[in-house]
Amino acid sequence: MEGSVGARHKWQALATLCVTMFMAMLDNVIVNIALPRIGRDLDTGISGLQWVAEGYSLVYAALLLTGGTLGDRFGRTRVFRVGLALFTVGSAAAALAGDIGVLVAARMLQGVGAALLTPGSLAILGQVFTDEKERARAIGLWSGVSALGLSIGPVIGGPMVDAFGWASVFWINVPVGLVALVLAFRVLPVIAPRERRIDLTGLALSAAGLGALVYGLIEGPGRGWTDPVVLACGAAAVVLLAVFVAVELRSAEPMLELRLFRDRVLAGAQLSGLMVSFGMFGALFFLPLMLQGVMRWSPTDAGYAGLPMTAVIMLAAPLSGRLTARHGTRLPLVLGISLCAVGLGGLSLYGGHAHYWSYVWTLVVLGFGMGLTFTPVSIAMLQRVAPAQTGMASATINTLRELGGVLGIAVLGAVLTNRLTGALTDSFRRLDLPTDGVAHAVSALTGHGTGPAAAPTPAPVQAAVDSAFVDALHLALRCGSAALAVTAVLVAVLLHRSAARHPAPAPVAEPQPVA
């Protein structure tokens, strides 16, 4: 029957939605463990590798709101299937890429697919599970699997890179995507579309503004923050995003409903998703580079290092659902963000020669914190918006989560690169080495095939490179920890007056046409 699912298909539908969300989240991080090998094989440095990671997340974040609009306009299930197909094709193209440009383009195609399938996932779940208790349980499982995708990437990616090469982290999506696509046609309900205008102006402004912002952040450390291109990108981002907000406020059917931010619980949930991704994505991008580049771990060993985090996330996600049902969103969100801040700060206390078991506690704390934050964000969204707006609200939350990841990699990467470049410049001067070798020394950490990585590096130079990278990583981790600590305070204040035991007030109304 249109718009509904029989009892025997409910859990099959949930499994399909979980598998696709797992893939979309997995692709945010599984590539990280392969970055050093990609840098070596495709002859690219840290800026190129950042774009391999950023290309997916940037397009994903920029198009999520449009994906929600298209789902409303053409049917959420139909758009979900199209997105899944594009994601699978993009994965195959990435696996076959022979140069960095093709790989980044394929990653962007993956991002387009993920942006189309993600907004409909939670909306379809809400359609399938109409009973509140069943829905809460389903959301807990769905959120837990999404969180698992973020944490397990390095664990399964490391052995795959060692055994089959970096392309295997993309090939894994192809059979899974094909099976999920078959299931999507067989078990997902057909949700009728509704008339809605596609906000092409909002799409163009948001995509251009976010692209200018992130490009400027990535290129700033290399070009210099006063470089005309970097300054132009910053100015363009400010103008474009400001115009985007003005256009959305006046639009009868905006792609971003800004009135959602007036709700204290929704605002707190959205801020939580943004900032947890900011801290965690930034850290998870650079940790594999330290483990493999400085500590000389293999990709497999570096991947297995994340097992404690993965296990704890699986335990914390269901617990978070129960805490939210009993105490509201404030407790799990504030506690989860605080634990993430402690974990990042604790990790910055350990250097390149630290024994794994001395700092494994930080990974456990990080995993528990991440696991606590996913479920309450989704539950708050479904409880506090009108059913017709669940696609937009889900897209908004996922956009902010992805944007947090993009900004985390860019901002913390800028902090790390600036500190690393400055420290290496000083070290090279002390060693009476030409400072134009700094760029090559930095590239050695990413497995860049030219420069120091291609030939034996003198011990004093290698020691200076390793020491500078660890010092720079520590600064980036502490910045991420401080940002999360401030966020925990802000979320606690935002949710202080919310009715924890009565979390379902009148849903946010649909926008009315503006004269």
C-alpha cells in the first residue's frame, strides 16, 4: 500500500536504511586510513589529500538541503533510490581513478548521491514506524549504525589497504550498494510527492558560499592568509552566505527553514551535530597520518587502533536512546560533547613514542561521547517538527553535521599546517638546511612520492619532521577540545529551560507564503 509498510517488511526496511546510512557515514572516514597510500601512488601532497576528504563532504553538505527539497517534490523513496545509484557509481569511479583530479571528481559524485539519499532515510523511517516506542527503538538502531560507520572505517579500511590497495576502500561500496538498491525497490514504502518549488537560487548561493569558504581555509596555510586569492575567497563566502540567509528568510518555500533554529531543543541538537563533527572529523583526518607517518604503523595496525572506539560507540548508542526517552535530550548531548572534549584533550598529551595502551582510554572516552550524541539529535528532530517537514529538518541537521566535518578538517588542518610549517622552518634553519625543503618534508608525512619520502631521509631531518608534526597535531587537538568544551556549555544553557520529560510540543509549523 502506498505510504505504508506491512509488519513483516518493517525491519527489512530498517535494515535497508541502516545499510545505506552506514555506507554514507563510512565514506566520511574510511578514506582517511588510505590517504598516505593515495598520496604516494597518485603523487599528491597534503592539500590534494585534503580535497580527497573534503570533496565528498563539501558536496554532501552543500546539496543535502536540495536533496530534502527534491525528496518532497518527487517522492522521498524515489530520490533515495536515485541517490543510492549515484553513490554506487561514484564509488566504482573512485576505485578506478588514475589521478588525483579524477579521484576528487568521483568523490564529489559520491557526495551528490549521499546528499540525495540521506534526507529521505529518516523521513522514510518515520513513515515505516508509526508507533512511538517502535520508532524510538528504530531510531536508536539507525543512529547507532550511522555512528558505527564513522568509527569503523579505519578498522576495516586498514587491512583492506594493506591487502588490496587503496582502491578497495571504494570497491567495498559497490556490491553493498547494489544489494541495497534491490532491497530499496522491494521493501521501502512509496511516499507520495507533494508540490514544492525547487530553490535554485538558494542552492547556487549555498554551494558557492561553502565552496569559497572551504577552499580559502585549505589554501590559506600554503598561500598565506594575506594572499589575494585567499582573501577573495573569504570575502566571497561572507557575501554569498549572507545573501543566502536573506533569500531564505523571504522565500515562501525555503530550502533551509531558519525558523527551526528558534526552537531551543532543535537549536541545541543542531549545534551539537555541527560541533561534534567539527572536532571529531578534524582529529580523525590527521591521526592516521601520525600513526603511519610518524609512528611507522602499517595501515592495518592503524586501523585496529580504533577498535575500542568502535566497540564503545555500539554500546553507547542504545544507552543514549534510553537516556533520551527518560531524561530528554539535554543529558546525553551535554555529557556526550563533554566526553568528546575530554578525549581530544587527553589525546593531545601523548607523543609519537607513547605506548598504545597508555592512551587507549582517550579512544574509549571519545567513542562513548560520540555514541551518546547521535540518537538524541534524530529523536529531537522527529518530535519537534511537522511530519511534512521531516525531510527538510533531517537535511538541515545532516547538513550541519557534514559542514562541521568539512570545517573541522579545514580549520584544524589550517592550525596544524601553520604550526607545522613554522616549526619546520625554524628547525631547518638550525640544521643549516634550505627552508625551501620544508614543503617536501611536510609531504613526506603523507606518503608523497617525491621529495624526502622518495629517498632515505637523514635522521636529524626525520626527527625534526616527526617532532614538528606531533607538536602541530597536539595544538589542533587542543583547539578541537576547547571548541567542544564551549559547545557543551552552550548546549546546556540552550536546553536548560526545555521540558525534559515533555519533549514533544506542538511541531514547528510549515512556512506560509510571503507576500
